[in-house]
Amino acid sequence: MDAAASFSQATPQRLVLAGCWTTLGLGDLPARLAAAAFTQPGGGLEIEAAGVKALDSAGAYVLQKLLLRLGTAGQQAPLVDLPAPMTALLRVVGEQLAKTAPVAESPRARPGVLERLGRSSVASGSSAGAELLALLSFVGENALALGRCFAKPARFRWRPMLFNLRLAGLDALAIVGLMSFLLGVVLAYQGAGQLRQYGANIFVADLVGLAMLREFAPLITAIIIAGRSGSAYAAQIGSMVVSEEIDAMRTLGLLPLELLVLPKLVALVIALPLLTLFADVLGVLGGMLMASVKLDVTPTEFIERFHKAVSVTSYLIGIGKAPVFAAIIVLVGCFQGFRAKGGADSVGRQTTRSVVQSIFLVISADALFSVAFSALDL
């Protein structure tokens, strides 16, 4: 059996190699070489290789790494008495190591403010684009689930729908009515000063009626519901995702979209137009009260002018926006809830994101409605 590869430092200036520097003969030699400290009081370190009986590519690699290590440390380490065939192999392995050695990169200067701003903008834009595509995919999945429920009504969860109808509709009457009433008061109060200057007090009915029915009532109702119910949807589903209840539903063969999303969607599509109608009434009452106080317009005069100024079309435009706003609130809230992961911190973050995105999309949709109705001369 051939002798295993070995090394010894006979003197501080002389390192002696011996044995078979081959795959089978190396053993733990690379680890021992890495742990050894080759030092000398002065001069170079000569490597005596006359005792090397065999050398293959593995041994040549280990030997070349030793030579590179000693060279990096600043020591002169000539290799002597190595047979010519082994020297040729060692040279070939050294050339390959030189080709594959990583090139040290020059240190880059710290990026400037504009570069950092650009990089963060690109990163956030990519993230926003990916999230938009995911949201569109989520909308498509819900459309398919809703289609399956229309094809087979027995699949639809009626009891959760009625429960959500009470939570999102009946329980929200107080806050929606109060906010709409105050908005009508503020609207009439702000217009009173200008109308009084021109003796056009009676036109406060036009101002309050058209503004509340077409724009403010559906918009303020949707914003309130986005903060009240949209956040609850995201928090509920996010908590279920974190606690792995959603995975348990899928394991049991239950579809989370049919069980959690569609009942909320149908309930809010029904509830939001009714809440908008309630907001219309309270907002007009608030404006009527302020018109009576600030402009001496009696309720009878207000109602007569309101009947002439506000058409059924204006009323239907405001009511028609509500189902679109409801779908936006439910889909965004549930979508962000399903994207929660990790722990409670993620649930809170996704809940905040759902409210911000819902309100942004509702206002954007309202702006698009305004442009479309203006183009249609409605």
C-alpha cells in the first residue's frame, strides 16, 4: 500500500513533502495544511518535493493552494526536486486556478441621492405592478367563483351573507347618517355666504341636492365603509391566514373564496346603495336645516326648489356608483387579508394597506365616473 501524503518542517527554512499526493492518499492533509502555520525567522521557505511518490490533479490542486497561500503571505516558497511530469501537471493546474480565480471588484462609491431615489422608485414600481397583477387575478378568481354560485345556488353561503349584511349595513347606519348630516350642514354653511351676496339664497337647494346626491353621499359612505368594514375584512382573513385556518379549509375541501369573500361581496353590494340612500336623506336634511338658519329659506321653499333642481337621473347616478364602490372595498380588503404572512405585524400592515388602497381606488373610480358622465352629458 502506497504511503499517505505528509509534510514536515525539518528546519524553519525547509518544508519536506512526502508520500502519494493523490485522491486516495491525501486523507485529511488539506485540513492539516490549512491549520499549520509556516513561519521562519528570516529568508524564504524552501519546499522539498523529492519524497513525493505520486501526484494527481487533486494533489496538484492542494499543492498549488499551498503555494498561493505562502505567496499571499509574502514568503518566498520555491518548490525543488519535483519530478518533471509532476511539475508539468502542477503547472497545468496552476493555469486553471489562475483562470477561475475571482477578479477583485473595485469598491464602488456610495450612490448619490438621485440614484438611490431612482432605484427605490423602480423597486416600488415593480412591486406595485406585481401587486396589481395579483389583484386582477384575485378579481378573476372571484368572478369564476361567483359564476359557479349562480350556476348552482346551493353552493352560496346565505347565512354568512345575511350576517355580513347586518354588520356592514345595519350597524353602520349611525355613523353614516351622522357624517352625511354634518356634511350637508357644512356644505350649506359654506355656500350661504356666497349665495347671500347675490340674493340667490334659494339656490342652496341646488347646491346641496346635486352635490350630495351625485357625489358626496356615495363617496363619503364608501370611505366610511372602507375604513370600517374593509379593514375588518382584511384583519379577519389575515388572522385566519396567519393561524393557518385557511390551509385547514382547503384541506377539508372548502373553498375560502366561496366561504369568506363572496358572502361579504354580495352583502356589501346590497348594503352600500341602501346606505347611500340613507346618506342622501340625512345630507339633504342637514342642508335644509342650515338653509333655514343662515339663509331664511323655509323647509317648504327648500323642498319645492329641490324638486325642480334635482332630477331622477342625478339621484340614480349617485346610487349607481355604490355597487362599484362596494366591490372595490370588499375585493381589496379580502385580497390584502390573503396576502398576510408571518405574524400579527403582517396582519396590521395588510389591514392598513387595504384601507389606503380602498379609499384611493374609490376616489379614482369616482373621478372616472365624473369624466364618463360629463362625456355622456348626464
